[in-house]
Amino acid sequence: MNTNMDTFSVTDLRHKTKEVLKNAANHKVVYLLRHAKTEAALVDIAYLQALQEAYEDYLDILEYDATIGLKRIPLTQHKNRLKKQR
């Protein structure tokens, strides 16, 4: 939800860059408006990195969940199959 404290116009970004960046660091995200419409979001870099790490963890969990039910075949059985194919 946008509030006055985390919403800035593109003109604000141009003229008050320091203030906008400071707010992004304090609030994690600030929204940029152009013609009274939200056009973009400016995200604190530490927050972005945390989001990326959380997303990677989520993808790892999905991959684990997808592979946990797979039938396991011993390595020796794989080697025997390769020998037969040759």
C-alpha cells in the first residue's frame, strides 16, 4: 500500500534524489509516480538481495519436493546399464 512517505514523483527523484534514496533505505521500497500513476518502485539493495536469496531458497525447495519422490537406483546398477548399452 502506498503512503505519502513512500511515494515520490519522477520530478522528486530528479530534484531530491538524496531524499528519495534515504526513504528507500528506511522503508525498503518507495514508489515512483508519473502523471499520478505508479510507474516504478525503487528498492533498497539489501532488501532486494534478501528477496533474491529467499526466492532462490524457495526454488530449491520446489526442486527438492519434485525430486524426493523419484525412484533411487544404485550407482552400480547405472554402471551395468551403461556397459550393456556399449
